[in-house]
Amino acid sequence: MSTGRPEHRAWLLADVGGTNARVGLYNPGQGEPDLLFARPTSDFDDLAGLLRAAIQTCPEAHVRHAACAIASPVEADDIALTNAGWRFSVEQTRRRCELDTLEIINDWAAQGWAITRLGPTELAQRSDGVPAPMTPKLALGPGTGLGSALVVPADARWQVFATEGGHISFGPQTPREAAVVTHINARFGHCSAERMASGKGLETIDAATAAIDGRDGQPRDAYAIVADAKADEPAARETLTLFTQALASAAGDLALATGARGGVYIGGGLIPALGALFDWQAFHQRFIAKGRFGDYLNGIPVFSIEASQPALAGLAAYVEQRS
């Protein structure tokens, strides 16, 4: 969503997730964004508070333009940041911050724009396969939720479309997965991919297996589950396995649905936090487990996004293409 007319000056870029917010300063055509700060989203009451705090850190830049990636659908002036409890008007925020331009895009649209800009050292190939030229690419990844975006060729350029692929229904492939899905369906009314393959998904899976197995104790948050998995606690390890299978299954479904022969690019904050606990080989085996179309998926390369601030890079690419 756009408000105002841009000029060739510094842009404030903000990547605002349900958990963390990262803000950078960018001069179009002059390298990469400079990170100003990274803070918990809960430090701020709304977007205006975050932007004003950022503007105060660089008064010499005379910032008049901002572009923000928000973990929410972006369809009108009224925006709700679901996982942080924010609700704001884009136009009112622009006025409160005394900006000439305020652009709002979905956070995974920013990730999609990032993969049009990232270099080889900022990507790690996790499977065989060669990207087919000028074919769609899929950006996907777990953080607080499960985000996705489709990147499609348009003449000699790219266009990026935010999607809600994380909310497709998850299809269980084993009796254990079926039991977990039945429990989640009973609890929430729908078992989406996000209910399994995200930070919140780790907690949902763990609570489901605890109920199914009759384990006592308080529910664990994602941090505790990861810590216990690192200590090789069996239930936590199973939770990570179920999470990995769910993410791979969703990635394979979305790659088939979109014809993403240009590659699947996995980002988000959760997999880097898991580090060596995340099993890329197991991911790929489940990714291609689509019967007759296993060979089709085996030809699609899977990359992990290794850039430190991919959403800010994506916002920079977005600002460049609209100039």
C-alpha cells in the first residue's frame, strides 16, 4: 500500500514481525541498507511509535520516506498486525510521523523481493537441482507463523505477490501425524500448515503429543522445546521431526501448486535458531514425497536464505523497482 510520492532521498526501511522489528536506513542506488536497530516488536504500541523512534536515531538524514514489511495481509488503509496486537491506519501513521511517503507491504513479499537481489554468498543450496530460468520462485519460511510469497518473471523484471500459503490444510502422511492433526482440529477447528510448521506450531505439536501420550507437566514454549531437543529429550526431538515433516510437506505442495521451478527459498527466523537440529536431508525426502511428481520436485533446488537482514534487502529491492 502506498501513500505519497517518493523522491530520491534516504528511505527508512522497517521489517516488523510478530516478535521482532528491524529498522534500516537506505539510500537508493548506494549499496545495502544500514541497520539502525533491532528490538522486540512489543517495545512499541504501534507502527508510528516504532518509526518515530527510528527517525530520532538519524536526525541528520531528514527522513521523509519509509517502506515497511508487516507480518499481516496488506489490502487497505487499516492494517492489523495479528501476532503483535497492533491495528493502525497507514495514512494516519504517515501524518503522525510527518512522512511524505509511507509504503506498506507484506513481510513475505519483502522476502520475495530479497531473493531477486541476494548474491550466491547469501544463499545455501540444500538440495540438487538447477533453477529453471525465468520461471516462478517460491519464498517460504517459519517464524512466529509460516509465511510465503510467489516471485514471477515479468518481461525482464520480477513481480512479487504475497500469499497465504501457510494456511493451506496440512495433510498427514503417517498414523502419528493423523493423531496430531485430529487433536489440533478438535482444538482449533482447522489444522493448517502454520499450526504445525512455525514457532507457534512447535508449541501446538508438543501440546498435542503430550495430550495424546498422557504426559504430565506444564505446556512448553518454543524456546524450551528447542532447548530440550538440544539435550536429546525424546518428546522434544519428536516435536522437531513432526515440524520438519510438516514444513517440507507444505513446501512441496506449494511448489507444485505454483510451478516454482526457479527454486524454493527457505527463510524465516526459526530454522537459523535451530541450527544443526534442523535436518535438511529429512526435509528433502519429505519435500519430494509426492508420488508420481517426486521426480518433478527433485529437479527443483531448495535454498536457505543466509543473509543477516533479508527483509531489509527485499525492501531495498522494492524501493529500487518502483523508483
